[in-house]
Amino acid sequence: MKLKRVVPLLAIIALLVGVLAACSPKSGGSNGKTVIEIGSQSPLSGGSATLGDAIRLGAKLAIEDRQKEFEKKGFQIKLKDLDDQGDPKKGVANAQILASDKDVLAVVGHLNSGVAIPSSEVYNKNNLAMVSPATTATVVTDRKLPTVNRICARDDFQGPAGANFAVKTLKAKKIFVIQDKTAYGSGLAEQFRDQAKKLGAEIVGYEGITVGEKDFNGVLSQAVAKKPDLIYFGGVYAEGGLIIKQARQKGFDGPIMGGDGLDSSSTVQIAGDSVKGVYLTSVAGDVSKTEKGQAFAKKYKKEFGKNVESYSAYGYDAAGVILEGLMKAIDGNDDKKPTREQVTKAIRSVQNYDGVTTKVSLDDKGDNKYAKVYIYNFAEAKYPPVQKAEISQ
């Protein structure tokens, strides 16, 4: 009888110990190091997961590369990665989770401007700095929030750069524009459209589609009927790849152009051979152009078993800017764990940070003074596309 009573009692004690351990604060990491977490938000599922996962893996590699520097100071850096699903509501919910975790001192994110804008309002209320590798909508930084930064170019640079190339280099006189009605897609398409008009091109159509749709025959029938010299798409690869494929099936053999949302291996997977002759602007540089970039790509492949995507290195560099600011904040706080306010100020003060693909100096709005736009062309059904031009601000 006594033995039967002891066994349940031991089970209860073990359960209580487990609960208490789970509820205890994360004051210490391995080897007694103080834990500092960097959040990450990007789509790890859904139609933009290829690019979202690239951001996450790039950030993870950046932390691994600088872990020893922080360990010498008594800290362990951990990545707290969340899937925003490319959904504004999910992004906001995740932002609240990150904001409520006092060990999280900054966030790498987002991919989508439409997710970043509402999520960043949560970060700002909680003094939590964000550095985006990829959000290009102008409103992201035009709000002048002290916590919001990005290392990539803006749509009011990318859109006009694409229009200049379309009209001046590709000699497009009649252009049909399609956009996905998101903050990113519509914003980019508007910037492209307005600049193309200024250059004398005729916009023969400007139509919206819905994210998640698969059949674009209706809008493409309108487009082909107008006999444009070029079709432009503002959106990402999930819809863009299908639009490219279906436009070719309808007999359109002219150039198709888009923005950085098409800068993904998934564009090729979806469009197949139809991708030949497609041009795109991107705010992401080609890592193969430099020795540092080539070394990064090799290390990334070894670590994750995947080839780099357009935003792999930008996830790395966004995390690198955060780590640079975080180390400054630690140094300025007598090597003690800094506050979020201290980290926010230190990140915004980052100047001349030499990343894998971009140099970073943040201005008073959180934009990168050194951000560039690149023009690419798919000469064949192979990723990455061929870089045709590099444009500085």
C-alpha cells in the first residue's frame, strides 16, 4: 500500500518541477550566459514562404557568425522566429508575442510591406526596434517611427527605375499594368506607372487581381487585346509566375516586367520556360558578384543545404545591423544587458556598416543611404537571373 502511494506522489512532484522550470524566467542561457533574443517575422508558409524562409535563415546565420563576440561579453543570442504567413493580422498577433517577451530586444522583418506597417505600430509602442531586409513601400519609413528601419531601397526608387528601363532600354510605348492590390504591389505599380507616363509611354490598362487567385485569363485577355509592348506586374511570385505562364499561353511574346517580388527561384518553378524574356527590378544585389558574397553563398549552402535566394543575404545583413547596434548598446551600458530604448537608439545610429551585399547607413527616417536597385533578366529558365544594371540613388 505504501509503495502505491509513493509512486503517484513522485509523479506529482516531477510534474510540479517541470511546470516551475517552464515558468521560470530566461535569465540564463547555456554556461550561465544572459539570454538576449532577436525576433524574426517573415512568411514561413503560404505563397511567399521561399523568400520568407530565406530571411529567417540569413538572420540565423548572422547570429551564429557573431555568437562568440557576445559570449565574451557574457551573453547568448537566440533567434525567436515566427511565421507571419504574409498576413497583416498574424503579423500583428506575432508582434504582440515578441513585444511581451522582455528578452526580445529587436526584430528582423518583414518581407511584406502590408504586414510590416501594422506590425511596426506594435513594435513602436513597445520600444522594440525593427530592421527590415525587404519592405519597400514608402509609408514604412515615411511615418518616421524611431523603431522602424530598413536596409533595402524604397518603391519610389524601384518603381521609377523599372519604368526608366522599360521605356528607355526596352523601348516600350504601350504598357499594361497589373497589380495585386497589396501595399507592396499597388505601391510599386503606381510608382512604375507614374514614371512611365512622365517618359511618354501610354498606360493602356491598369488592373488589380486578388492574392491567392490561380486563373488570370480574364485580366490577361484584356491585356492582350490592347496589344501592349510590355506587361508590368506589381506583386510576388505566387501570382506573378502564373501570370507570366498564362500570358505566354495567350500568345503574348513581348517582355514582361515586375519588381523584387519576382526575384525568387519559385518564379522559375511556377512559370517554367515561360520565364524567358522576363525582366525585374530588385532591391537585392547578386551575391555572386563579390568574393564576400560568394563565400556567404557557399557557407549558406553548407549550413542549410539550400542555394541562396534574393533575400538570404539581406536577412543576414538586417540581422547584422541589429547585432552591430546591440553590441554598441552593450558597450555603452557598462557591458550589462541594455534596454530596448538603448538598442533602438544604437541601431538607428549605425553608419557605414559593411554587409555581405550592401553597405548600410541609416538616415533620420530609418532608410539606408546606400540602398540600390538592380535590373535582372531571365535569359533562360534558371535562377538567379542575369544582372543587367545596378542603379544608385
